[in-house]
Amino acid sequence: MTPAEARNPLVLVKASRAAKERIVGQVGLSSDAPIKSVLMQFEWSLIQHEFLRRERLAGRTLPRTQEEMEWMLRQRPTSRAFRMLRSESMRMQGRMRASKVARPRGFAAERGLRLVN
């Protein structure tokens, strides 16, 4: 990790894949999963900090539990939280599409018919 990255880890969140692979090589890990996990935890803590600061400055009540925090973040997300939740949603949809099994050929496909939705 460079001194600039150590001072400001947010640079790593936005960093390229090559920078993350460089850190994996320096640390001596076999995969980049732990690095991605730490960076995601860092970004979520940053999101929570931004949210709590905004809510306190607006004079609103602050959450007392993690469940309240998650609920309130979904009700009034910060711009960074919105982007993060959206990217996670897209990532999960990609996993769902990849895990679907090909449908077996049915009656219509065997006879050369097209089904209209």
C-alpha cells in the first residue's frame, strides 16, 4: 500500500483492479476476497458516518440499534448509500441470472412453435 492509500483508504475503494491485485501480492494472499471485504466494510462505515452526521445536523432522531440504522438508511439514503445499495442489487441480480438452469425443451420447442409472452 502506498503512503497516499494508507492516509486515505477511500482511494482504494475507487481503485482499479490492478491496484487491488498489487496489494494482494504485497500482503501475500492467494485471492483478493479479503481485500474486497475490508474495502466494503470501510465503505459501509463511511456511509453510516455520513448518514449519522446528516441526521444529527438536521435535528432528527438517531438510530439506537443496527436494525434501526439499516431501516433508516433505506428510508432516507445518502447518495453514496444509494449507489452502494444499487450496485449490490445489480450484483445479486447478476448472480441470480448466472445460477438459472437452462430450461428443457418442451412441447412447443419440439414442434418448432414460438411462444409469445
